[in-house]
Amino acid sequence: MSGLARQVRALEALEARGRLRRLMPRTGADFASNDYLGLAGSDLLRQAASDALARSVAVGAGGSRLLRGNDAEHEALEAEAAAFFGTERALYLGGGFPANLAIFSALPQHGDLVLHDALIHASAHDGMRLGRAEARSFPHNDVTAAEDAIRGWRNEGGTGQVWIAAEAVYSMDGDLAPVADLAAVAERHEAMLIVDEAHATGLFGPEGRGLAHAVAGRENVVSLHTGGKALGVHGGLVTAAAPLVDMLVNKARSFIYATAPSPLNAALLRASLSDLATNPARREAALALRAQAHEAARALCGLHGFESQILPVILGDDRRTMAVAEALQSRGFDVRGIRPPTVPRGTSRLRISITLNTSAEVVTDLFTALAEITEAVPA
Ligand SMILES: Cc1ncc(COP(=O)(O)O)c(C=O)c1O
């Protein structure tokens, strides 16, 4: 028997349960990426790359930011991001995932409570696991339950700081956090608020500055803006008050013990942010396409209640979800099925993402095909 028999068995068990993940080539019309503004392959970023290379921006950082890896391009990006997002400071990390590891492991301290929405992203969970604060969840988007949980924890004798954590736009549900209400709870209880803007940056808030932009500059608010979604590049920007950013620089292992992100990437993100600030057309086109997708989903498939560019179509059963996704793929629509553990058991779904890599006509074709396929693939 091979020395890898346990791993092979584990994979076979996943396959038997319809849960095996596989890498797939990128084909078909894009209904799966997070490149909401179509920037990833754009002439704008191609030109920005060529300009950056022409002014000798380095491709590799060569080391950790705290050693030789700190580049002028990182610092320029951070200054511009802080100004754009309306915060005192910003810190650029290699991705949203390591940024959430940094936030959740290094900011809440022993004796604190992290109170997070039940649907928060895997990277926040992993950060909490690395951190020393207690973690509790509240039911999705239930502000009253969150406030009750703070009171309950205080009544049990909790004396540390409370950190409320939510996603501005939920990555698999596409619904919006009640950020103003959560910020009010944070104010009432002298709590901190962490807002993961990964799927909101570029689309929500004035000029795409984030759903929580109105409160982002407060001392008790920490935000994450990812560079790999609407901004079309890669990386994670944490925006917060200076002492919190300095804590990350001093304590966050995913920042300290990692090679700094490519300075070229930083230059590209500067171009994306500058485009957001100065060119409303791209964002307006994305918002118009999103509205058209909501209408097509309603008119052609009877699907309602979408709040963002992420349209979850919950089918429930894992295998049926994958069968419907495959049928759409075979007709040229790159729609992916999402199964547990990424989403709760019994809620497997198609995650339809609306980006500027497609068009109004293709969106209509997709929902026409979806109506036919869901009828044909048995429940
Ligand atoms: C809500 C949320 N936060 C953080 C991340 C991680 O960001 P990145 O892809 O930049 O590592 C993701 C990525 O899927 C996400 O959806």
C-alpha cells in the first residue's frame, strides 16, 4: 500500500460525497470572477504596468517590509489608499487572506471578545484561531443579537475590548451588512468594528470607497480592502487609525514574516485607485449591468432579493448544484457551484458574479439558459 493511502482515501471520501474540488481551466463567459470592474485584463492596468516598468519600479520586493523589502511604491500606495478610503493610515499586505490573518490575530488581545457575523470569511476564522481573544458568533446580520451578545459577555464578567466583525458584502450571499447599525452598537458599547470590504470596494460607497465609508475614519473602525477583486490586481489594504496599523507592523506575523508584495503590484493598485477616484464611468457601467442582471433574474427565473453584484442561486443539494453548474458551463457560461464547507450544509448554490467582463446580452442569455436547465435537471 502506498505511503499516501490516507490522503487517497480522504480524497475518495470527498468524491463519494460530491465534495471533491478540482482546478478547472478558465473558459466561457465570466460569471465566476471577482473582477467586478473588468480591470484585471484592462488596457488601463496594462498601460500602468508598462509605465511603472519604464520608471524602474521593481517587480520583486526582495524581502520583508521590515527588512530590505520596503519600497517607495508600497508607501505611496498606502498614503493614497488612506486618503481615498478616508482613514489615518493604510497598510498593504500580500493578499486579503494574510490581511485578515493579521487583523484578527494581532489586534484583539487576550481577554477581548471577537463577536463576528456567522457568515464571515474563512480568512477571518483562521485569524481568530491564531489570536488570543475569545470568539463568538451572532446570527447573520442580526444586530440585536450582536448587541445582546455584548451585554451577555459583560454580564459574564468580560472586561476586555469587544471587536465586532462583519463583511460589507457577503462573499457567498451577496447581501449587505447593516454597517450603520453595527457602528452604532460599537459606539454604544465602546467596541471596535472590523469591516471586510472585499466585495464592496470599487462598487459601494462614494466612488467605490466602501459600504462603511461614512464611518471608516473613526478611531474604532478597521477596514479591509482587497486588491484582487474589483481593483483587478492582488493584495490587501488594511485601513485604520495609526496605532492599529503600527500594531500590525509590530505584531502581525503574516506581515512581519513574509516577503513584501511586488512593488509593481503596488503601482498597479495605485492606478486602480486613481481610476476609481477620477473616472465614474467604469463603476456606473458595473452598477447598470448589476441592475440589469437583477431584472433578468427576476423576469426569466423568478429570482428576487439580490442586493449586489453577487447573485446566489441556492439549489440546496450538492450534486444537483454541480450538475446545473456543469450544464451552464457546457453552454459557455462560466458559473461555479459552491458547496459546503464554503457554505452551510444544505445551501449549495450557484454563485453568479456580475462583472464588466460580460455584457447585458450575455447576462440575458445566462438567465434564459438557467431557467431551461433548472427545469431539466431533476431536484
Ligand atoms: C470576504 C473576503 N475576505 C477576504 C478574502 C481574501 O482576500 P484575497 O483573495 O485578496 O486573499 C476574500 C477572498 O475570497 C473574501 O471573499
